[in-house]
Amino acid sequence: MNRKYFLGLVLVIQGLVSVWGLEVTGAAGTHTYAYIKIGQVNPITVQGTVTLNGFTGDNTTVPIFIEIRYVDNTTALETHTVTLAANGGYSFTTLLNGAHDISAQAEQWQWLRQTQKNVNLSGTTTVDFSMFGGDFDGDGEITVLDLSIVLANMDIAADP
Ligand SMILES: [Ca+2]
């Protein structure tokens, strides 16, 4: 009676996928063959710009949190914190590919999170965001309640 065994190991280190395997068939100790397969998974570069509408300050001081999710799913597969260039540009790399939703959120809560749906991650992928500000109570929408906060704090200046 022949028995068949397989031992396998898959390593993914910085985009290099390495599959190591040993298959043993027949009597104990008889090696039919052994193999090593090494393949390359190319990282995807995601780049674009984040526009913080109404913001006239220094973009480089506003960290942006990026989430990559399965389409129509709110669970993050990957998160990246990116620093914007002065013109709002950003980039990062990922090993994920194919259709995903990509969400961006400014560190400051007054800008509403924006999600680009069904983005095809392939090669160099451009994803732009244009965020609207004014959610001063942080509830995820801009309403008259946010305006009431602004009115209550009218004519107050920052301390030096
Ligand atoms: Ca609000």
C-alpha cells in the first residue's frame, strides 16, 4: 500500500513569495521528489492627492489614515498612515491587488472620511480624495449642530 505525504511551507517576505514543498510517495523513506518554487508578487503603488476642502494651512501637518477593505466591507485589511506633500500628494505600497474599497480619514475629525469604492489595485494605481470639513462634533456628518458649535465659538482667537 502506497502512502502519500506532503509537507509544504509558504513564506511571504516583502513581496517575495516562496513555496517550499516535499512530497513523499511509497514506502516510508522513499522520496519521490522535492521542489522549491519561488515567485515574485509585485507590490502595488497607490498614489494620488488628498484635498482638504477649505483648509489653507500646511498639508504636511495633517496625517491621513488609509484603510484598504474588501468591496462593500468595513473591516480593514490594511491600514497606512501617510504624510501629505505640500500639494496634497501621497503614496504607499501594498501587496493587495484587484478590486478593493479604499478609505481615507484625516487625523483631525472635522473632515469627513471618504471611501473610493471598487478600486482596481494594479501596477501604479491613482486614487484621489476630496474631503469636506465641518464635522465639529465628530458624528460623521455635517449638520446644523456643527454650525451651532461654530456660532458658539465665534470671534475667539487661538492663544499665541
Ligand atoms: Ca457633525
